[in-house]
Amino acid sequence: MAAFLSTSLSPFFFSFLLLLSTVSSLSPLKTFIVRIDRFSKPSVFPTHYHWYTSEFTQSPQILHVYDTVFHGFSATLTQEQVDSIGKHPSVLAVFEDRRRQLHTTRSPQFLGLRNQRGLWSDSDYGSDVIIGVFDTGISPERRSFSDVNLGPIPRRWKGVCETGTKFTAKNCNRKIVGARFFSKGHEAGANAAGPIIGINDTIEYRSPRDADGHGTHTASTAAGRHSFQASLEGYASGIAKGVAPKARLAVYKVCWKNSGCFDSDILAAFDAAVNDGVDVISISIGGGDGVSSPYYLDPIAIGAYGAASKGVFVSSSAGNDGPNGMSVTNLAPWVTTVGAGTIDRNFPSVVTLGNGRKIYGVSLYAGAPLNGTMYPLVYPGKSGVLSVSLCMENSLDPKVVSGKIVICDRGSSPRVAKGLVVKKAGGVGMILANGISNGEGLVGDAHLLPACAVGSDEGDAMKAYASSSTNPTATIAFQGTIIGIKPAPVVASFSARGPNGLTPEILKPDIIAPGVNILAAWTDAVGPTGLDFDTRKTEFNILSGTSMACPHVSGAAALLKSAHPDWSPAALRSAMMTTASIIDNRRQPMTEESTGKPSTPYDFGAGHVNLGLAMDPGLIYDITNTDYINFLCSIGYGPKMIQVITRTPVRCPTKKPLPENLNYPSIVAVFSSLSKGWSTKSFIRTVTNVGPSNSVYRVKIEAPKGVTVKVKPSKLVFSTTVKKQSFVVAISADNQNLALGDVGAVFGWLSWSDGKHVVRSPLVVTQLEPL
């Protein structure tokens, strides 16, 4: 290594360059991300850029060079090249580029925000904060992105407004302060992988302009300006606004219509955003394969660490694979992971069967109504053919469905696409029935024909009627927008659930936020369903997903950052977690949508965001970069693995830390399922007083069933000189007689209160077999 670091180049390094400049014919090209030890750069090269690019100007293609949150580059390589590069002493890691998927009005009030008082007024609606949105771009003409009456762009901003197809410098303003697009990894992946669709210039823009709608929707959810007379074809009419209406937006287009988002481009966006000067990053993107990579092989986790280490708050979507357990993604503890809940607004529709029974569902259909006319009802899926029951493309026989209302099962294809299949086959309407996995969880869709979504139980009843009656009939009525729905919030059935599959000692998701039937701005490039056949144009659209929940928390972080500019990303998250609500608008414990049963911290983390309380949380659980490094040491990562994430060399403590001692606002006790008798685990936490200087907090424990919890000290005294206090939580359980229930855990709460503030943390006790 010493010779390699000298001013002369080692023979090994020449072979390294020669390897990169020669394309082997032994295996196909793929895109890889190469993590380099930046301190190993030979002094003959003036910059890392020169080092990476010298003498490999042809092949393989260098795509991105990273130098802010990550050090290294991405390139197209053969497997033989990768194998050789991985042996080089300056290379810390090489991992293949992966494709990711998007996790696809009234909600600010539902979060506890009110005009003229509280967090909105105290933060000037977030006017001095810049939110970076990683998504499909933006439609800059929308009223949600007006810069009227906004002050100058914050002077620290260093970003640019990239131009391209139908996007000029004039599309940026004091609201959209910057815009970039990243496509090199995407195009290289498309070329190398074959079946992956590349950028289709007939439906996509090579610029920050949004051809999909998802990015416009998430950006306006986080920071849209007040837009009067907003609605989706009459649904959810009113004033549309984002959570932080005056916050500035920096757009990073990393996802492309119909073909997803590539890690190499996402990492480049992290690099650019932090260098540009964003305060918050909102990323509604996650793995599309249901598998969470280790933190040191996950470019989203790596990029997010680089951002968080420089004071940038990163919020991400939890994923839409609920209600299955262990489905949550974006698990890194330096990321705020957001699940989805409902709000107190709904769009009901009613199916009336020929036997007089009424079945209630939801719909955003705005076309010609059925006017009470009864039509024949048919369930093609009774044939037992799966593609027919799912109403897949070209599966329906017009002779069977023409002139009828068709029952389709949910799954495998987009919900609105099923309606299009029914319409093409001559059907007059559709009833979309949930399967058992979705239970009773419903989301509205802007269908192209009269259609209604119903829960699993009601769907089964409808199928039974259609199969048993000699002349089954039905009609569908649409009831518009209803406000004041109870119960709300309810954990959305699709919202991904814990436990954390990588590090069970860290509870994920962290919190939930509104993510069901959210109205926000939309693009002119596609109709509200996103289908090519849908030629409708709408300024706003209603979508559901943890993608919609994530920007609510991004906007919330912007408001909190504006009100408390000295708070770290961990402090901002702590304020939201410890003040989150765990009851609904009936003053009852929150329920879970798919079953109607009480929900748990595996469903909602610390609870539903309540910004009326988060501005003044009383105490916060802060976390430093050193704390995160100790956490990585505690889960068995060696210095080289950790340096892949942290960029700089690290040393782990002589005594191995415990992952459960990361100063997180939640506590998870993981006991060995093989242990006999009683076991005790102790947890150390430190809180910082951000309320009145002279405060006394006392503990309240709601112990999980069958578990003993003790806290020492039970009283925390703060003063002008004592701003931090530590305490120990001892959790004891009888391993052999611990009744963990269906979800494999029991739950409780630990709260500190001074009479005004309640600082609450979830307690989780579970068992795992030792590795």
C-alpha cells in the first residue's frame, strides 16, 4: 500500500487502468457502482476525477463520479473486470446497479397544522428551507409551484436549473430553485439488461419535466402553494396545499416513466443534492424485489448516511407490501421511514344487488352515472382461470361480460387497468374485490368506467350472490366526497410492516402519515390513471401509497427545521416520533385497515404524525455520527464495510457496542428463543431538554404483557446547566412463557412527562433464534 500511495504509479495500478480500458468478451456488460478509498489517490493525479477517468475514455463507460456522500464511480463492466477490480487495494466494494420502484388538501389539517398559529406561523410556512425531491421530475406550470410573494432564494443555495426537452431556465423560479435529471445509469442498465425498457422519447422528457405525475404529486404534497378551487373532477374539492407551502423545492429526476429508478442515478442525486445545499431529502423509492440489502450494499442507505452526516434530514417511504409482516424497506436508522394511514375523508360508492343488499366501497369515477339502472352481474373468475378472475389483458370473453357489471379480483395488474379490460370487452361496470391479503383496505381510483372497490368479505358475498342467483343484477352509485369519517387515522392495509428484517433492534417504520386518497398536483402528460388510453387532463390527482405519506413527513421536517434550525436530523425525527398520536378521532386506539383490529408499533412505529405537538416536544433523543458508527460496529460490520458507508476510515471500540443502545426514540428487546427462564436486557438512552430550562420529568411505564420494565432514575431534573440526562431501561421476560401472539411480539410504552409535555417511546419485546 505504501508504494501505491507514492508519487509513482505501481504496476498494479497500470493493470487496473488497462483492465478498465479493455472490454472483455467473456461476459455481458452490466452497470456496477465502485466504492473507492479516496485517501488512496496517487498524488500524480490532481483530482479523484482524473484518477477515475484517466486512460478509460472509451470502454467501459464511466457513468457517474461521486465525491460528496460517496467516493467512487459507476461504470459498465463485465463480470471478469469486476472480479479483478474488487481485488485492488483501493477498492472497498463493488456492487451491481439495481432497479428500484416508486412507492406509489385536507391532510395538513389532519396533521395538526392550523393557519395563523402554531408550527405554520412560527416557521413562516418553511420559507427558508429547501426540500430535495427524488422522483420523476416536476410539472413546473402548476399553481402549486408559483413563487408569488416568496422572498429571495436562500443565499446558501448552489444548485442549478438544468434544461432539456420542454424544460428551460424559466421553469425554475423562487419556488423551484433548482432542477436536475439523472439518466446515465438508467440508459446503461437498459442497454446492458436487454428486457429493461430504456427512455422512450415519445412518452418521456430528457429533462426535469415530469411525464409520469408521481414526482409532481409528491413535490406538491411536501411543499405545494395554496391553490384554490382544487379537485379531481369534483372529488376532494377545496384548497390544495402542501405541508410546507413556502418551502423551496429542488427537483432531482431519478425515475423514468415505465422503467423505474437505478441506484447509480439515485446515488448521483444524493451527491448533487447535498452539494447543492438542500435541507431535506424526500425519496419515495424502494426495492422492488422485497429484499433489503445490507446497509453497506444499499446505495440509498449509503447516500442517505452521507446526507444525514452533513445535517440533511432524509425521509423515505416504507413500501406498499403490507399487511405482510417484515415487509418494511428503507431500514437504515439514519433515515426516517414513513408508513401510510388514512385521513377523515372518503369517496364512498354503493353497490346495490338485485336481492336488495347494499355493499359499500370507494371510487373516484366521475363519468356518466348508471342512474340506478340494474345490470346483469357476472363473476368470470368462477371458471377457476386465474387470468380471468384477475381481469388481465385479453382474458375476458365479450360473450360473457358484454352489457354486464363484472367482478374482478385485485392483484397482478393495476386496478384501473382491469377496468379498461372490462370496458374493451363490452362491460358496463366493474366491481374490484379485494383478496384476503388486502382484507378490507380500500383506495379510490379515477376509473374509466363505472367502478367500485370493495373489501374481501363484501367481495366474497357478492361473488356468492352472482354464482347462486339465477338472474344476478347490480348497480353502482357514487356519493362524492364525505368528510368527518370515523375512525381515522387507520393504518392503511398496503402500508409495509415491521419487524425490521435487517436489524430487529431498530423499530421500523418510524411513523405513519397521511397516504390514502391524497389530493395533489398532477402532470398534463398523462391522465389521472396513468394509462396510455386515458386522455383526460387534470390539474390535480388523488393517489394512495407510502409514496404519498413520505412527502408529508418531508414537509413536516422542513417546518420543524425552520422553527429549530439548530436541530439535527435525528432531533427532528425524535420530535415527530415522541409526540405522534396512537389514538384515532374516536379517542380509541388506532386500528389496522385490513382486519379492523387494533394496530401495533409494527404497523405504525411510534404513531401518526401530530405536528401540533412536534414543534414543542420537551425532550429529544439525539444521535451523532459517532453513534451511528458504533451502531454499525455493533452489528458486526468491519472497518472496511463501514468505510463504504461513512467515506472515512473508522475504528470500532475495543468493547463491542450493542445495537439496541443506539439512542433511538423506540426500544426493542430481542430475547433468544432458546433461553430458559427469566432474562433481562438493559438499554441506555439519553434525552436532551429543548423545553423550559428548569424542568422535572417523571417516568410512566405501560409494560408489555408478561414483561417487567424498570427505569432508573425514574425522575429527570434539568436546569440551565444540565441539559442532558441519561437513564437505563431494564426489561425482563420469562422466555418460556412469553405469549407473543400472531405478530411475534408484545408491545408497551415508556413516557416522560413534566405535566405539559408527554415524551412517549414504544417498547417492543420479541424473540428470535440466535444466528
